[in-house]
Amino acid sequence: MTERTLLDSVIDIAKQAGNAIMAIHDRDFEVEEKEDHSPLTEADLAAHGIIREALAQLTPQWPILSEESPAEEIEQRKQWSTYWLVDPLDGTKEFIRRSKEFTVNIALIRDHEPVMGVILAPASGICWYGSAGQGAFMVEGQEVQQLRCRPASQQDQLRVVGSRSHKGASTEALVERLRESEWQGIGSSLKFCLIAEGRADFYPRLGPTSEWDTAAAQLVLEEAGGSVRELNEDGEIGARLLYNTRDSLLNPFFAAAAVSDDIQGFIGLE
């Protein structure tokens, strides 16, 4: 199977999951609470089932780690070098609010790095995708567009995006220290997509996320010319965000930016 054939198959799988999500979105559904107090809906489980079954048939040689995977698989993943990392419904809170800001995220991880990523917004049908060294693209209807971050030379004001649900005091304090900027709140991995499209420049995350929240989006953003790096509350930029390197699946705090180097200078935090 060629890389392009594999990517096309994963895009199709994401669309199947998105269709199932929207069928539930358009009717009444129940909301449960997981052990970590995060919400769980019928749509999360339906999308998980579709993606898991389809990926297992497509690439039986590679295991699958999903947000809805059982605990034993989460433990086993420490021995995996190549695997699928999936968030079947990223932005469950937005889904419950009947917002359109939720996504399906599917990434292929190899040796701790994302090498393929697909993000689908079920409500709009827009898909962002890419593979390592091959660029990032957005498809809306029949139109396919290659993605490039907005060049720093074209920026008069820093466009900052962040979570609608998790801004917090530490993020507010950091944003106040940036060069002249404007803020937009948006749900799910769509924040990364806006940067990859050139419609935003910076996304600081000083709050909890898990690896399945970021992997597909990181690949897309990096292929569009951006980067995702560790970040502390003082605004110091660290190493590139990697996967399956810690006991926990929680990410460190991070910054997603429209540039690949000198991020601190780019955002005005020397």
C-alpha cells in the first residue's frame, strides 16, 4: 500500500466516523461522566468503534490507541514503536453544547513522532491532512488547498487562539505579556488548523491535554511550516512535543506557533 493510498483510506475512515457523530448530534443523546470527570457520549463510542474496526482491517500490523481504549491497551502502548493514536471525538463539551467546534483526529505515530495526521470537522465536512515531508492540505467540498502558515512579515498583530473551556488565569497572564495581539476562543484541534491555514499565529496551552488531542494536529501544523513545542508558565519555549515517552499520556504544557524557530521572539517574549 502506498503512503497516498493509506492516507486516502484514513480520510475515508474519519468521514465514516464523522457521519456517525452527526447522526447522533442531530437528535437527543445521553451524557455520561468518565472516571476523570470528563464527559462521554454515544457519539464518542460510535466513532471509536468505527475507527478501531476500520484501522484494524486496514493495517492489522499496527496497534491502535484511542481515548476510549481500555486500561490494558493504554499500558501496552509503552512497547509500541508504530501505532495509530486516535481521538474519535475531540471537543466533546462543544458537541454537547451543539456547537460545531469538534473534530475527529487520527494520527500515525512512529518512533515518538507523528508521521501522518487527519483531522475532520464533521459539522462542516472540512478535512485537514498531511504526512511527514509531503505537506499539509485542506479539502472543502471539491477544493483542495495546500496549507502554509502566515509569514511573520505579513503580521501587524499577533492572532492568538485558545480553548473556550480552559483559558485560565495563567494563560491570561501569558497573553497579556505578548506583543500586540487579539484573542479568539475556539474548541478542539481546530485551533491548530487555524494556524496551519494562516488565519491564526499562536496557541499557548497551559492546561491539561492528552496525546490524542494533539498528534494529528501537530503533524498538519508542522507540515504547514509551524511547530509545537513545550512551554512553561513563564513563557519559555522548550523541546518539540513528542509521544509515548512518559508514563502518563498527559502532554506537558505546550505552544503551537506559525513559525518553526525563535518562537519567543515571534510572540514578543524575549
